Amino acid sequence: MINKVVFLDRDGVINHDPDDYTYLLEETTILPGIINFAKQVKAKGYLIIVITNQGGIDKGRYTHEHVAAVNDFIEKEFAKEGVKIEEFFYCPHHNAIQACLCRKPDSLLIEKALHRYKADPSKSYFIGDKWRDTECGEKVGVKGIKIDVNVISDNLIKLID
Ligand SMILES: [Mg+2]
Ligand SMILES: [Zn+2]
């Protein structure tokens, strides 16, 4: 267990969440401040991994391809600024349709990520705009930081050791 990770929720933390599903590339905008925050996080030696619920797939609102296109766009926008996102993990299920273990606040995806990246949960953080994000982290010993939806404060970095 050598790595430390800052886990980010996607919608409302990286890109603007219009309070409905974000799946069209043309409606995807990166929030001001998030890439700068990510740079600071990398400078402190953290890996960055995204964990997102995409239950709209189960509901038939959009497809895996839509999710991949938005994820690719985000990955490239960060890469342009020299910030690597290690991986995107997403749950395509919705609890109204079927039960699963990967939809936040359940912890299967973060457990996978911690294992895959040999990360120490006690040195890692989960930043999300919903309680289910921070709860997901806290279930496995990762510190949760709850932010307001679509708001990346300049002070956020001060919460990361
Ligand atoms: Mg969110
Ligand atoms: Zn799931």
C-alpha cells in the first residue's frame, strides 16, 4: 500500500451538473477551478481516480458510449494541462431497476480502485457533491469531503494533507 489517491465524483465536481443526467458532449462543461485543484493534488503526490454513478444507463436514458465520450473528453481536457486521470470507474446500474454493489454509496468500485492502484485508504480522499460520495469513501476508511454541487473553492486544496 504505497499510493494515495484523491477520488473525484464526476458530475457536479468535474463537470457542471445541470441537476439532470449529463451525457451529451456538447452539454459537458468543465467546472472552473477543478483542473487547477487537480494540479495541486498531483503536486502533493496523489493519484486521481474518478468514481461515478451512471444509473441513466439502466434507465435507458443514454448508453455506455455516451459515458465513455464524456469521460474521454474530461481525460483529454485534464491531460492538456498536464494532469493525468488514472482511470474512470462507473456504475451503470440504478437501484430502481436492479440491485448492485457498485452504485455509490456502496463501495465495490472504490475497493477495486484501492486494490488496483495499491493505495492506502487512510491517506486518500473522496470529494463529492452528495452524501453518497463521502459515505462510499468512509465505508472503506477514505476521508470524505462534501462540496456544494458545481462549486470548486480555492480553499479546497487546504483540506488535503
Ligand atoms: Mg455528483
Ligand atoms: Zn452498479
